[in-house]
Amino acid sequence: MYIILTFALSCLLQVVHVGGQEDGGQEACVPGFQVKHYQVEYRGPFQKGQPLTQLEFDDCAGNEGLTFEVSDPSFHVDGDLNLVPRQDVLYSGPILFVHGLSAHADDMAQVDVAGPPAQSSHALRDILGLGQTLPYRSKRSLIVPAMIVTENQRAPFPRIIGKVISAEKQGNHIFRLTGHGADKDPKGVFTIDVETGVVSVSRSLDREAIDSYQLEVSTTDLGGNLVEGPAILVVTVIDQNDNRPTFKESRYTGEVLEGSPTGTTVMTMTAFDADDPTTDNAVLRYNIVRQSPDKPSPNMFYIDPERGDIVTVISPTLLDRETLPTTTYELEIVAKDMAGSEVGLKGTATATITITDKNDHAPEFTHPLFEAYVDEGSTGVVVNLTVDDRDDPATGAWRAIYSIINGDPTQSFEIHTNPDNNEGMLFVVKPLDYEATAFHTLLIKVENEDSLVPDVGYGPSSTATVHVTVMDINEGPVFFPDPLMVTRMENIPVGSFVASLNATDPDILQSQSIRYAILRDPAGWLSVNPVRGTVNTSAALDRESPYVHDNKYTAVFIATDNGDPPATGTGTLIIHLEDYNDNAPYVFPAVARVCEDTNDVNVAIVGGRDRDIHPNAGPFKIELGKLPGLEKTWKVTRVNSTHSQIMLLRSLKKANYQLPLLITDSGVPPLSNNTEVKVQVCVCKKNKMQCSSAHSHRASLLVLLATLLLMFCLDS
């Protein structure tokens, strides 16, 4: 089988040279391998660094930038063009392919390994990287070796990549190549010489687009009839290191808590390489090439070269956010393929690492003692307390919480945190009294929103004393009680005593006098002694006055001290007025109607009213006036405590009559009132009343009856 493989692959190349003897006859320089076929002998494991053979390559331009790629990654070509094992190699496979590339040449050579130990076909395919590397032979005599093409080859094209052999091919038989890459998309990538079976590639390939092609080879006669095949032809595209490692993002961010132990993982950097992952072309190694700033150490972080994990190297004591020159470090990360070798391609990204804060510093007052001055009787902020905290601003490790722990038994003070500057604002929420306490001593404590780390505590500097001095202010006199309520009978004599005002000056430590005056007396009924504060009547009190509401009269007085400047206070006097029977009752309505015919309804209802109240008002007594003969024509009968009825006893002509009445209230002594009611005697027909007065109006008799019934019901 090895003989067949060697024979098939030897047909792959146009220039055959065994044992390093080159094909002569050309004097002009041809860029590429000057010897394209080499042979080495396997006499045991190849030792690392021990040259196997020296290659001959000349690009006719000085070989600048020359690189080589070996089909087996266990080998490489050194600077002296020696084929050298990278490591001890137990098995290499029977054939090695070496691809040489420079700016002026792109060529391939074959190295045959004679006498290697037997290996399974699967392992052989893996070593060569050719898929099915053994030639495929049809049931007849068509030999189709697997072929390889290095990606990114340069012109000229086409380039021969191998040859299909038919032992039974006749002169009238031709080779035919079909499948994707030949007569199917992508069309025309590969062609076959119909006479010789030589397979060529027509253009440069990209392994990252298509890494292998599977075509079919057959022979036909001139009439198109199948003679041999079809047989499978596998063309494998060999990878070149033509893709740089790339990071998904150009900038990555991570955080690490200050004081973290050495070796704490901060973040992971991951790059991608589009080259063949089974070769070193896609084997990446990571490295930190720059740290900014480089204080306190240029190597504060380390990146695992294979996994890309960034971990801390600096000791926990030095990883102190408050002592570091900055809280943000920037790392330039390089990912290099070829397992990090010098010829590897690079990709870069930036990692920004922030040193985050923990609450390892207690807040401290900037002064142990603060002083404040406040006017008595006022409220609001009296002093701002300042603190220092070395932790990160705008975090719970920095934000302060203040509390009053002593000196405020009446809870007259409150303290709040100013969110803009973290200062404590001490408020007076209950007005302070200079005469009660002129000085207050408060003990204030400050803490953080977040708890301190276990090895840090709050010390003496986390408390402060505040001395609050209350400034004396001339306060106005205060009335007591306020309002002052008294009860008096209306119509008491002018000059009668009503009340005695009582106003005191809160400034007990000062000797001040008080004078009284009227501030508001709506009816002008009162007077006040400016020194003693006694209130007397200056006019009659009238319960029925419009200035009296709900039997109460309200006046306001002012008291002024002789301080500098003078201060005033106001007090209210409410007089509850008792009723006196000083208003005579009167009858309503002033006009009543009856029918002229006594056969009809001839009753009118009248009532009594009084401006006084019980017991000086109803029940009312309504009776006829003292005129002779009235009782023969009219009769007044009581309906209830407030109303009576007027009845016509005999028929009268249609006219208006003035009927005298006497009404008396129930006061002690009672008051009476002689009055007249106009009685209209009307003609009543068909439930209508026709009266003589221009002011009369027509009313339904049924309504009159209903009114009468209503009055009786009220009396009952």
C-alpha cells in the first residue's frame, strides 16, 4: 500500500529529484524549491532539534520574508532551511509536504519518509491532514489519490496538484471530473487533463470558506459511455496562518474589590481565530503588554496565557483603593496565534479594571466641637456638621447617617444628611425658649449606610459635641386664657363690668410693663382700661344686633410691652349674651281674606312673631282689640301656641276692613302690641275669591282649607 501511495503522490509533481539530486538543464533562476522531492530514512524516533534534511529554496530575490509550513505540525523549517522536529517524534507518516512562501515565490516540496512503523489508516489520515489520504481505486483499475492545495496560493495558475491513473486507459478514453468545484458551484475551481489525468487548481483558495472538496473522477469513451468509475477525489485545502486573532470587543471592563486576595479572578478575555483549530495557526496565547498606570507595580495583574483569565498579583494590603494613584487601570492585552511563537499573528484589546470600594474607613468629624446660635421661638437649620470619609463618594460606604444620642430630651432637634456634600444639617423643629433653657449640649454620632468591614470600627472621631446657644428675643405678651369667654345679660347698664383681661410677658428675666387696647370691637360696645385690662360696656349690649352670632359677640384686644423694640400679642373676648324681654311681638301676615257669605269658608289664619327667644317669645296670646261691637262680627280663636284663626260671624259686603288685634308674649313681665290686620272680605264663587283690593289675589278655597287643617295639626 505504501508503494502505491508513494507512486501516486510522486506523479503529483512535475520535477522529480531523489536523494537531493536536482533536475538539470535550466540555468535561469526559477523561483521556488530548487529541489522538490526529498527522502529521509526512519531509524527510530526523530529527536527534537535534530535536522532531517536541508531544503533548497530560492525566490530569486534574496528570500526576504520567507516562511515555511509543514503538513505535520511536529516539524518546522529553521533559519538554515533545515527540516527539524519541534519535539521527539515517534511517528511522522510516510510523506511530508513543505509549503514555502515569500513575496516572490509560492511553491511546495515533498519529503518521503522511508521505513516508518506501521500505523492504522485512520491515524495516517490524521497525520497527513488529507482526509482519505490513501488512493481510491475503483472496481476496475482507476487510481485516485487524495490531493492537497495550500490556501492563498499566488499566480500563475493553473497549478498541478496531482494525477489520476488508469492502468486500462485506451487512446480513445478520456478523463472526466464532476462535482462541486468542477462542473457545479463553485464551478471551474479544479480541472483535469482529459488525456493525462493531471488535476490542476485554477485559482487561489480560501480554507476558511471551503476546507475540502469531494469530486468524482471517471473515464469515458469518445461516445460518452462510462468506462471506469466514478471514483471519489478528495481535495483538502491546507490552512495558512492568514487570520489574526480577533476579540469580540475592542474594550472590556471588569471590577475587583479592594483588598481582594492575590489570585482573585477579575475577568476573562477571549479571542477567536478563523484558522484551522487543529493546527497551531489557531492556538492562541494571551499576554499583558502594557499596564497604565504602572504604579505601585507594573505587574499588578496576570493573564493566564491559555485561558485568558486576568487575576490579581498585587498583595491585598497594596490593593487599597484609598492609597492607589488611581482607581482605574487599563491593560493592553495581546492574543497571538501559533501558540505564541514569534511568527504568530496578533490581535489586541483593552481591559479596563476598576478597583471598587469596601467600607474600610469610618467617617470622622472634622472638628470635635461645633457651636450654633439660634433665636428663641425660631425653627430651621442652625449648623452644618462636616465629616471626612476616605471611601468612594456616592456609595453606601461613604454616605453618612447622623443621630443625636444625648442632650435632646424634649426632641426639639433633628438632624438630616445633605445628599450633595454628606454634611449633617442640625434643625430646630420645636421653638426654643430662652427663659426655660439658654444652652443645649448635644452629642452627635455619624455612621455609614453600609456596615464597616469586621476589622474596622467607629472611634471617638465619629462623635462630636454641638453647643447650641439660645438668643433672647423680646417676645410679645401672651393672653390667658385665649379666648376668654364670659356670659352677660343684654341691656345691662352702660359702664357695667364685662371681663378682666390677663396677659403676661414671657420675658420673665426682664422687667417689662404691659398696656392694653381694643383691636377689633365691631359694634363699639366696649372699653378697656389700658393698665389694668378691665373691660366695661360703653354702649348697651343688644342680643338682637347683627353683630351678634349665635348669641355670641366677639372682640379682639392687643397687649403691648415696653421692650426694645416693643412686642405685641392679641387675645379674644367672647361674650355670651343672655336674652331680655325687650322686643314686643307682632302679627303676620298683615293682610287676611275671608268670604262675605258665612255659608262659605270664612276663616283666616294669623300668627305671632318675636325677636326675643324662649321664654320671652311664644306662646302668643292673640285677641280682638278693645273696640265695642267687634265680638259680634269677628271671633279670634287660638289654633296653637303661635297661631290663631279669625272668623267672620255674619255676612259683610265685599270690602277691606282694618281689624284691631292685641298680641302678648310670654316674657316676664310680658310685652303686648296693639296692631291692625287688613281683612279683605271677598266674593267666593266656584272656588274663586274676588276681592276689592288691587293687591288681592285669587286663591283656591281648597288651599285655604288645607292651611287651616295644617294649623290644627301643629297645635296638636
